[in-house]
Amino acid sequence: MLSLQKNKQTERRFQQVESGANNCIFIKTTLSDPGSLVHAIFNETITSKKAKSRYIMRLLPVIGTCKASEDKIKKLAEEVLVPYFADSVGHTFCIQIKIRNNGSMSRQALIPLLADVIKTLNPTNQANLDAPDYVINIDILRAVCCLSVLKDFAKFRKFNLQEAAMCKEKGDSASTRKGKQNDDSAATCKEKQNDDSAATCKEKQNDDSHQEDSNKNVKKLHVSDLTTDEKTADTAQDELLIQNDGTDEMIKKGGKIDGKIDATQPEPFAENAPDNEAN
């Protein structure tokens, strides 16, 4: 009795056990459900944004251990997976296996074995590698197999404490970057519209100036490019139109009206004039 009491007193709530693999620590506990403790730690880590651990990267709850052999692993899976996959509602699952310091076990043999066990518990259970309800994690350390059932695998960043502490900051940074990109895009579009409007207005002004210059050139051409004979003919025609007030017969006969000659009748050439006038 005394020896049993001493053993109970010396048994700690958390006790480290040699794992036999580098960078891997196995902690034995007297808790009935280590998964709830791990979930509470990760929820607090995400809320406080503090990992509260400098060297621990991943923290995985182990619900069962056995010898690293196929039959032992199958027996353990049939016992510990019942609360998760034996209900009437089908669940999605994903299987992850990591083997350290063991050359007799292979992932290709263990994955179908565990999948058959889950399908036997409930045929509606389906594999889903993108967003599973549960992740079955198998860690083989030398001759020992550790089996874990992980929920909220993506939320807890694959149960990585450091990543979970920064997950909100990353989300905020991503949203901030996205908002900034949207603002920059809106500003760029607005600036582009302003530039297009300014270019359109300037082009319109240039077109109006060009049209105005063209009209001036046409008007100048109509006025200044006339020959002297054309100007004289236009002037004579204007005079005829002004002075032709009921004296059509006199104009047709080439008579003089107020000392002016009808421009429509050509004057006789000097060479056809009588000799006595030339003399």
C-alpha cells in the first residue's frame, strides 16, 4: 500500500518521455482528453496573438499509442475512432502519416488500412484533402505509433503555434493590402479618366482651331486668290446690277448711262479705229 501511494504521489500530471527522435518531445499526461487542452491553448493563442512559447512549433494531441505494426495500428484505430466516425452523420477526413527512425512501415500500406476502418464505421464518410472535418495524424517514432484526431486543422494553421499567433495579423495585412490595391486601382482609373477627358477636350479644341483656320483659309482663298480680271469683271457686274434700273435697252445697245459704258459690250480695239481718229 505504501509503495502504491508513493507511486501515485510521484506521478506527475505532465511528464516528459524519451521519444527517440530528434526535435520531437513526447509528454505523458493524466488528463482524460488532451485534445480539449490543446484546443483551449490554440484558441487563446489566436485571441491574444501570442504563442507563449519560443521553441515549440507544433503541438499535437495524441489519443492513443501502440506498437508500430499494421495489425496493432488497425486495432487501435477501430477503438479510438468510434466517437468521431461511427455516428449516423457522415464526416470528411484526411490521413497524414510521418515516419521517423523506422524502416519497416510505409505510408502506402497504412493509408488504405485506416481508410477501410473509417469506411467500416460509417460508409457515408468521405475523404476530402482540401477542407476535411477531421485529420487523422499518424506519427511513428521508432517502434511506437502515435494516433491523433485533429479538428479545426486549417483554423489552427496545422496546429502550429507560431503560425496561429500570426494568423489574424496576416489576415489583417491581406485585407489591408487588398483595400490598398482597390484604392490604387480606383485612383488609377479616375486619373486615367481625367487624362482621357483632358486629352479629349484638348483634341476637340485642336479640331475646332483647325476647322477655324481652315475656314479662314477658305475665305481668304475666295477673296485674295481672284485674278485682276476676275475682280474687274465682278466689279463691273456689280455696277451693272446697281445701275440697271429700267434702262435695259440702252445697256443692250451699248449706250452710255451717266457717262458709263455697258461692260457686257466689248469696246472696239484701237486698231479698228478710223484713220482720221488715229491721226
